[in-house]
Amino acid sequence: MAMFVAMNRFRVIKEEAGAFEERWIGRDSQLHKVPGFVTFSLLKGPEREDHILYASHTIWRSPQDFEAWTQSEAFRTAHGGSGSSKPLTLGHPEFEGFEAVGGAERGEQPA
């Protein structure tokens, strides 16, 4: 099973969590138009003293498909103006990329 997982971790200011979620849920991501895109999730994690951890989580067929997305017009459209309003996070997101080296799907034996 070839797969690439791309994640960005965000430290969201507690008082801005609602606005952060609305920005992500309401935007035109353009992902449905991109070759190699499989799925997207916005994940809400643990609450800390000064922030709530979130992660954007996308699955791609390959690292090359993800890289092509980051160089595309669709990417520029989806991310246009992302830094133009009131800050919602503490610092910049932290990117993490993972290639699948094993796994299992429902109804299959583990690899």
C-alpha cells in the first residue's frame, strides 16, 4: 500500500479555537481537484495551558503527489490570505511527512 501522510501541527490560542476551526472548515481547499489526494482531516488534540493542539492530516498516494500539490495553483488558491488576519496560532505550523512502510485495512491481514 503506497501512501504518504502530510501533517501540520498548530498550537492554537485557546480563545481563537472556534475561529481556527471555522477558517479550516469553511475554506475552499481545492484538494478534490488534485491528482493523488485521498483524504483530509482536521484533528483537535490536547489542551495545554496556553493553546490547543490541532493537526491538519492529509493522505496522498505518494510523496510526489503531495509535492506536486504544494507547487500547484490549487495550493496557492487554497492558502491565499492565510496569514492576512488576526493571529490564531502561537508561531508557525510544524510540518511532518510520513511514507507508509506497512499497514492493514479492514478485512485484510496485517502487512
